Amino acid sequence: MTTRTSTKVSSVPVTPEALLQLKITLQGLRPAIWRRVAVPANATFAGLHGVIQGAMGWENYHLHSFSQDQREIAGRRRLYEVFDQVRAKLEYLYDFGDSQLHRAALEKVLPADPEDRQPRVLAGEHACPPKDCGGVWGYVELLEILDDSTHPEYDERLAWVGGAWDPEQFDLKEANARLPRLRLPKS
């Protein structure tokens, strides 16, 4: 007789009152650019869009979409309707021209905190690519140019990103300051 054991990843169920710990990773870059956020499960995908914008450092100038298994997710849907189990994943595409593709994965379900129902950034690594840099390929090219002060485009590109921009820097306090306050339904 074979005995099956189940691996329980999270003992907290996904409910509208829970907080979801999501890891948002910009696809196609090494080292990875990512953010870990806690978001109320009853937030909408329109709200999650604002959270990702603030957490990543995007400026909300471009169109976006959410999809799971190649099916688009409407902005008014609630997160708990899609992130219904740990390890659930979806894609977030920002800027259809530059195609900044992100993967959002539910890492764990956190217990509800009635005192703090707003999103927050928990961790992250590396600066977000500058806006309109040409997607992943343009960003890699930008980094190569900025790494070579003899490159003919070095001065122009350095001026474009601002002399103080550092691709390695991630500021948790700044990321949290950029987050929107979400209007959430009463539980």
C-alpha cells in the first residue's frame, strides 16, 4: 500500500481578508530585478497595477495588462479570485512598446491584519530600467554603454539616466512611499 503525503506550503487559506505575499520579477534580466510585496487579497487588479508601478519605480505612462494561462484578467477582478493557491502565477505586461514583462507569483498567504490593510513593499533588488529604454534588450545595451566610459554614446546616455542613477540601487523606503493607498471593500 502506498501512502501519499501532502506538502502544505501555507496553513493560512486564501480569503478576501488575507494578505498575499507576491514576488514580482521583471523577466529576461540577470541579475533579476524583483520586488516582494504584501497586498490585501480583496484588492482589484487595477489596484495591483498601482502597487507594481510604485514598487518597481515605473511612472504609469504606458498601457498594461494582466494574464494567466494566456487569458486576460480584467482590472476589476479581485486578487483572491486568481491567486487562489500558493505558487499561483500570472503575467503583468507594462509598456506594450518596450514589452516589460513581469511574473507575479503568490509566495505565501499572510494572516489578515485588520490594523494594516494597505499594500507594502517588503524587499527587492536592483533599480528598475529607465522609462522608454527599449525593453530588456535596450536596457542591457544601456548598461553596456554606461560600463564603458570610452563608448561614443556614454556621455549622452549618462545624461539621459541622470548622473546619480545606479542600476544596483533599490531603496525600500522610497518604494513604499510611491505605493498608492487602495480603496478596499469593507470585510
